[in-house]
Amino acid sequence: MSDFPKDKAARTLRKGGSVDSPSGHDFRRKEGPGRTRESMSTMSYMDEPGQREEVSHLPVQMENTYQLGPIKHFPVVTVNHILQDVLTDYLQKEEYEPEFCRQITKTISEVIKARIKELMIPRYKLIVMIHIGQLNGQSILIGSRCLWDPKSDTVSSFVFRNSSLFALANVYAVYFE
């Protein structure tokens, strides 16, 4: 028998898939009186190591720590100071304009989130909500409801007002077990 079928099988294996038996012969065996059963052997294989490099870039799953509570609690007072500083810096001399407020809300939200992340508080998920509206003699009620663990989750809030607008900033810190 020549080496040609073996070489062909080896090349096919490198590409991926399944390969018929190298000899290429079918095998028949008798099953009961007068019946024959055909069988063909196949061989399965995995991709070459060079092709698995793409899979190695998947995120690493860390083992559970079984830590049910925070080591360091969320610093509400520090976050309140951050909210006050950011809202005052961005809105102190601004007049209410709907388009401007829509854009500045996104900016303020990102700045607050970045400043809180600089505190490096582990395992807390942050939700930052900013409301900006016109001061025109009206009243407004803004409420929120959350389902959380009162031992570890918390909220920080600050209200800013100037002559033409008000702003409410809420930061929800939810502990990630």
C-alpha cells in the first residue's frame, strides 16, 4: 500500500474536520443469517494550535471568592462632595437651554462616574443619573425606587440651583457579590 492515502489524511487533519480511514476500504460484517452491515471508520480531530490562538483571547473567568459583603463601604460623604464640585463647576454660570442641557447632562454624568472610579472602591456597580430642568416657578417631584441590600448598597444625591435651572445628581452604588 502506498503512502498517498496516509498523506492525504494527514493534510485533511491539519485543515479540520473528520477523515475516512486511511486505507479507504469499506468493512463488511455479517449480522445474522444472510445480512451484511457496512461500516466505515472515521477519525475526529481538533484544530491546529495556530488556529486556537483566537480562542485564547476570551475573558478569563475568575473563581468565586464567596465574599458576601464589602470590605470597604461606599464613601457617601466623599461622593456628595464630588457631586457638589462637578455640578457647581459645570452649571454655575449657565442659563437654561434645552439643547445645551441635553448635552451637558451626558458630560456631567461621565465626569462624575470617572471621578468616583478614581476612588477605586472595589466591587461596586455605579449608576449615575442627572436631571436638569428650568426654574420657572413650577414644582417637580423626582422619585426613585430600587431593590437592593441596605447593608451594602447605597445612594448619594445632590441638588444644585442657580437663577435659571436646577440639577439633581444621583449616584446609586450597588455591591456586586
